[in-house]
Amino acid sequence: MGARPSIARDDSPVTSRHQSGRIRWGWTLGLFVIAVAFAVGVVGLWIWQDIRRFSNAPLNVTRADATFDVARGSHVRGIIDQLRRDQISLGTPFYWRVLARQMQVDSKLHAGEYELPPGITPRELLRKMADGVVRQHHFLIVDGWTFRQLRVALASDQGLTQTLTTRSDAELAKQLGIEGDQPEGWFLPETYAWIKGESDVDVLRRAHQAMRRTLDGQWAKRADDLPLKTPYEALILASIIERETGIGSERADIAGVFTRRLKLGMKLQTDPTVIYGIGTSYDGNIRRRDLETDTPYNTYTRFGLPPTPIALPGNPAIEAALHPAPGDALYFVAIGDGSGRHVFSPNLADHNRAVSDYLKHQRRQ
């Protein structure tokens, strides 16, 4: 057999040096990468800890009534810029963006007016804006107000967008879907929340819907044998009860008087309807000529209910109109002692004595 060819090996010093150099370079590069990664990790950890401190540190808010408005269509970058322009935030935009991304709210911030209580943090503010927890204002409709008084109160609330200044009652009634051209009585006295940008009509719409729900619900549970044909007649009677007394315990008794009078075909003879018919010329006194002057609202000259409510009745007055107290009283008059309470009488003779007592109280005062 022939000899095997030998494998040549290069054991020269030059080759060994090249291999050694490559090893040292590899170790150096590896150490550099490790060092850079460590440095990046340290810096990243420091930034992350700084963002955490920033997210839980109070914003620059000193006033108890401070607010912040986010316009419709605003994006997170614009909101951050606005916070810095208003000097609410002294943090960097980068921190805000990272925090918003970490909270997953960067594309979920709602427009609106936000309350900024002292001590609020960036995290709390972003959560508010993401949840749409906007500032709520409140408007109170008082039991027994007339619609004219309600319009005046709405016009004086400058936070609401004013739209009623050139609109008639009839136009408003049509807009709200109220039958006829008289919106009197159709707004439930309560406190209504509204947010910045809403209008006076927005508040009225809520109050009207609340009255519809309340009246329909009470009508469905009404007592038997009432002299009322429709929910609207119940609303009219409730408005008279509302204006006759501010004493809650007397409402059902007064409703009983009016119910019995309607059943017997007697005139209601109630002063608040006369006053409503006098209108803006009423000066605080009812004179004999007022009782004798016939108007659609003069229940001394006309039988039955007036054509519309005379005020905004609250839920207790509506409940009383539909659940009158039993009894035999057909008359009532104020005691006159300043308590607002009344004396109820079953006949005219007893009523006249109660009126005489009332006049004595008035003269003593």
C-alpha cells in the first residue's frame, strides 16, 4: 500500500498571534456590550423610578376651585402641552406620554371640564380624563316656582349656554314636545346636574322628562273615584295644592277639600289661581275687585279647574292630588299665627268663625 498523504499544519508564530487577537477582541466587545446594557438598564431603572415619583407627586395646583378644560378633538400631546402652558404640570412631556402609555389611556382621554383639587397627581388626573369624570354643576328648580320664575333663574346662571332669550313659551313647548303652547307646570322641581357646554334647554328637557315619568307613575297608582279625567288635570290640581301650603302634612287634607268641591260642583275659590291670573301686575294684595273680575284663572267666578297649572308642583303635591285625605272638610283658612298652618271646616258657619279668628290674629300682629 502507498503511504498516506500528511496533513499540513501551520504552527507559525504569526497565526497564533492572529487567533489570540481575535479572542481578546471578542472578550473586549462582549464586555463593552455588557457594560452598555448595564448602563442602559441603570439609566432605564432610574428613569422608570423617576416617572413613578412624577406620577404620584402633586401637580402645581393651589386653588380649591381650579379646573382644567379639555377641548373636543384634543390628543394626548396637545393636552400635555396645555397642562404645561397653564403651569399645572412642571414635568416633562416625555414622562406624561410614558405614563399615559403605561396606563393604556393615551387614546382614551375625554373632552370636558375637570376639577383639580389641591394634591391631585398626574396619575389621578389621567384616570379622571380616561373615565370622563367631568365637573358637574347643579341647577335647583324650587317647588312652587312659576315657569316665569324658572326662566329668570336659568337666565341668571351664566355657566349655562343661554338659548331662551329670543324664544317664546309656545316655541319652547313645541321644541320639548309639550302639547299646547303653555309649558307651565311641566318641569319637576329637583336639582339637576349639567356639565360645561350644556344649555338652558338641556336642563329644561331633563326636568320635563322627570315630570313626565313622575306624573305617569303617580297616575298609574291613583286613588279610585277621583274627579280627574287625565294626568294633566292632576298636574293642574297639584300645582294649586303646591301654592296653597308649604306644610307637608296638610297637602293631602287640602287635596281632599278640593276633590270634594269638584265632586259636589262647588267652585274651588282658591286665591293662588286668582293671583296667577292677575300676572305681573299683582302687587302682593288681593282686592275684592280681583275676586270679582272674571279671568280663566279666577276660581271664584268659574267652576272647575283652571285651564293650566299655576306653578311647578313637586312630587309630594302630585301624590297628594292623586291620594286626597278622606273627611268632610269643604273649607280651610290660615290660622294666621305665622306657622303657615290652616283650620279645616265642614261647613260655612265654622269656616266664617275660623276666618274671624284669622282676622283677629292679623290685627294683633
